[in-house]
Amino acid sequence: MKYYVSEYIIAQPLNDAEMLLYSTLSTSIVTLENNVYEAIFENHRFDDFASECAELEEMGFLYTGSPRAQLDELIKIRKDIVEADHGITAVTITPTMECNARCFYCFEHGARMGTMSEETADAVSAFLIKECREKELYIAWFGGEPLIAPDIISRINDALVNSGIKVESTVTTNGILIDKEMIQRFKEWNVTRVQITVDGIGKKYNNTKRYVLPIEDPFTRIIHNIELAIASGISVHLRVNYRSTTYDTVKETMSYLHDRFGSYDKLYLYGVPLDLPQIKGYSEFDENEGDIFLQVLDDSLRRGYENEELNFSALRVSEDYNPALGNLMLAPFPANCFMVNRDRYVIDDTGKLYKCQKHLGKAEFSCGDVFTGPKKNEIYDFYVTEQFHDEECTNCAMLPICQGGCNANRLLYGSKFACPPSKSIVKKLVMKYYHYVTGE
């Protein structure tokens, strides 16, 4: 039998006698004796291990057909996402680029500020009503701080609902403006999830957020507001941003939040290393940074927070697939992001269309507007393609997970910033997953 060895394998010694293999394409994980591994994967003695090779083929470690069979499978999946023709089914809307916080790490530094006018809001509504052919729309309200402009959100939401579109929403917010009235607005907007960033506790939180509001102790207020959101029955995602070189602050923050809110079954608590390209790319984590990143991921998983959203099973997933793959950033995904779809957009406060929220407020990255429609320019074409921008991505073991990486970072900062943060420690992630599924 003519077999090809998959490019999409993370292999490492498990012990002195065995190798541990993980397929980033199929999510299968297996151990092989060293001599078997060497014979099959290094010396290609497939005929001498026919039964083993047949099983490895089923798990995705080997394949038959053309030398490009697995890559072509990935490209087809990407192509299906790119060419899906359902009209607009999901959109990110920024009702304002203004913010009441001054976080040092905000990617919108240097972007133009402003709040959406009623006329633009009506144009946004008209554009979405026209393009939402299936009459079901998922809206991610973003900013700036979107809750600065609740009347604009209501104006758009009401117009869509009155036109017969079923709307479901999420809100990404710093949470400082959440109160009982805002919770009632959430219900009117059919908000099913709110993401709140909590960067530290006490003075550390206050010093990071630097609110331009007359609030004596913002941290006490945000904890109260989180309790309001939880009591309303909404799914609450608490995100802890941290520098990749420090662990104490994120550990302290996650421990505090877990002790305070961990009994709530609609809570997801997780940490994210700050994307600071002026320092270095994610794939350049040194060993210490990688270990911190791994520990933060493990802290979330160990406490029982399993991120179902990352576990996309469009690829050929094994029967042993586990939600832990999402937490450990080992889950395959059909595209680098869903902005590759031709009908997926981010809309800013002026009505301009973009293919990523990282471009908000930077008109040179826009691809049309809600007044005249999408413009299939070079920015649009950079996202809406099944092709890979960097050829070396096609034989990288991470490809099924990152699908070529972040196109926004690639455009803004260069190709080395496109790689996912998990790349530098992927072997440690695989080992962590092995111990998780085996209970060892």
C-alpha cells in the first residue's frame, strides 16, 4: 500500500520506549513503540506494518491518494467557508469608537474616534435588512465601548426585528456601564452572552483601565456589575488579559474571579496573553513565556471551564474528541477566521465595512460602506480567499488549527505575527492533553 505521512502531526517522546503523536487534522492521539515509529514514519516500511498502518490511516496520521490529498481537503473546507452563499448571517457592529477607559494595550490607539449618528444607524439597518436573506442574524456589538451608545444599538435592533429578522446578540464590553436598566436592554436586544475584561483586581484593575468616569472605586463597581449580569441568566465570559512575561497577576485575578463566581454554570473564565506586536510575535514566545501561557490555559481547564466555541467539528474528528482541545488551543478549525466568508463584515460608527475589528477606525483598510455596498478591493480579496498567503503554512503542522494564521496581524505587522500563540509550546500542549484524556 502506498502511504503518505501527514504533515499535520505533533510528535514527541512520551518516555524512553514510546513516541506520542497528535494529529492536528483529525485530533487523534496515539502512542507507538519507538521501533514502530521509526519504521513507519522515518523509514517508510509500510508493508512491514500493514495492520498498524491501516489503523494510522483511519486516525489521519497516514493517508493515500495524491501527495496533496490532506492539503486539498483543507483547501476545500476553506473554500466552502469562503463561498458559502447565505447572505449576511452574522455581523460585528461598532455603534461607537469612543471609550470610557484608557487601557494601555488597546489596539485602537491611533484610530479615529466617533459615535454613530441616527442616519448612519438607519443605513446600517437598511443594509442588513437587504442582505440578511435568511432572516436570522447574529450581531456582535463591539467598540470602543458599545454601551456608551445604547440608543443606537436599540435603534438598529428594533429596525431589524420590526422587519421580521430574528436577532441574537453578544456584547463585548468593559462592563462598567452595566446596571439594571442595561440588563433590561440586553433582554430587548436578545443578548445571550456578554464578554467582560477584568485585568487585575483592586488597584491593579483601576490602574489598567484608567476610566474617565467619576467612580471612586471602579473595581468594586465592576464586580457588582458582573453579579448583575450573572443574576440575569446571561452567559458571562470573563477575560483576563495579561503580559506574557508575568503570571502572578493573572493567577491572582483568575483565582479571585473563580472563588467569587465559579459556582455559576454559565460562566467561562479564561486568560489571554496581550497581543503586543511592538515587542514580538506570538510564535516567538521564549520558554518562560510559553510555560506561563500553558499554565494559564491549564488553570482555566482545571477549574472546569471548557470553551465549547473553539471545538468546531467540521473536520474529521476522532471519537475521542474532548472539549479540552478548545482550552488547550489544539482544536482544528475550518478557516483562520470566519471573516474569510464573502458576506461577513465589521461595521464601524461611520458605516464603513471592514473584514476585521482590528482595522476599525482605519479607513485605508475598509472595503466599502453600508451606503453604497461592499467593495471588492485588495483588502477584501486578501481575506476572501481559500489560498494561503505564505507558502510555508501549507506544510506546517499547525495548519489545521490556525489555517494560515491571523490575516489582520499579517497585514498590520507582517507574516511572523500571524502565527497563533500556541505554536511555540504546541508539544507541551499535546502532552497536557494526553495527561488530561488518560487521567495520568
